[in-house]
Amino acid sequence: MIRDIIGYSLIVMGLSFDFFGALGLVRLPDVYSRLQAATKCVTFGSAGILLGVFVMKGFTTGGIKALICMVFILLTSPVAAHAISRAAYRSGVKLSDKTVVDSYGKHLKGGE
Amino acid sequence: MSGLIRWIIGLIIVAIFFVINFFFLDIVFVARLVNILLASALMVMFRVIFGPSAADRIVAVDIFGILIVGLLAMLYVLTDASFFIDIAMAWALQSFIVSLGLAKFLEGRRLDD
């Protein structure tokens, strides 16, 4: 009973993070802002859903597999996001015109 | 002014979806949650189709894989068949490899670099 309540609260929290992450992917102005909104959908969204499934099912086959899948997602997704953002900057995607600071461009030009 | 009109149209669409999902459909509670996740996947597919540059599409495909992993976990709760978690693990693996490969291709490097 109380395990179901905690599991469904975690699942609903993860679903709200997923929904607002997808909404930010549609709304925000350039690639880097979209990436920043969309990676929130990983660390609290799908990982929250998998943690809720683990809490609901306990130490059964599906629960342990959900925990392993959550650890794997938390380890690998920031690496992929970093690689995509670095490749987007190096391939010449423009920043938004409301940007105020660009430290990586200054570093690439050899300053500081 | 046109930005305000677009904002109001989007708000009306999202509100209609939530009202129909939670008050007019005759399904169990977990299926309503699955419907929210499918709507998020639809918005991500909008960015895949109409993205202005290639980097937008790659970001959207990456996040689409993560959403599918959450959807498979929800299907495991809905149907109580534990092979959905196996599919979720395999999907997470291949989504990571695809993201790294597409990022390397976007940067302009070769296969043996």
C-alpha cells in the first residue's frame, strides 16, 4: 500500500519532468538552450520513472532490471549530451542573439 | 503580438489534451499516464521534423530514445510483463551509441579518426 503510494508519486514527478522537458524542446530559441532543457528530462524524468517502478515492484526480476537500467541511463546520457553540444559548436551552429557570454568561443580563439 | 497569439493557441491545445485525457476517457489510471508520455513524444517528433538545423534533430532523437525507455517502464507497470524492461535496457544501449556516432559525424571527423 505505502509502497504503491511512493512509487506512483515518483512516477508522476518523472512524468511532469518529461512533459516540461519536451515542451522546452519545442519552445526555446537555439540548440544549446534546447539541449539544456532536454537533459532535465533524463536525470529526473525517465530515471524517476524507473526508480518508481523499482520501489513499486521491490526486489523481483523486473525491479532489479529497472534499477540497473536507471544507473546505466544516469551514467551515459550526460556523455552523449556533452558530445552533441561540442559537435554542434564546432560545426558552426549560431548562438541565439540574446546570448550575453561565450566562454568556449573565447577559449577556442586562444584568449586567456 | 503574434508571439502572444501563438502562446495562447499552444496553451489551448495543451489544456484540451489534459481535459480529454483526465475527464472524458474511460480507461485505467496508468493508461492516462502513458497518454501524457505519448504526447511528449509527439512534441519531440515535431522538433525532429521541423528542426532548423541538423543539431536540433540529433538532440531530439537522443531525447526521443530516453522517452521511449520511460514509456517501456510504464508499459511494464500497465501489463505486468517483465520483458519490457529488457527492451528498455537494449534501447538505452543503442540510443547511447547512436548519439555518439551522430555527434562524431556532425563534427566532420572520419570513422578511423
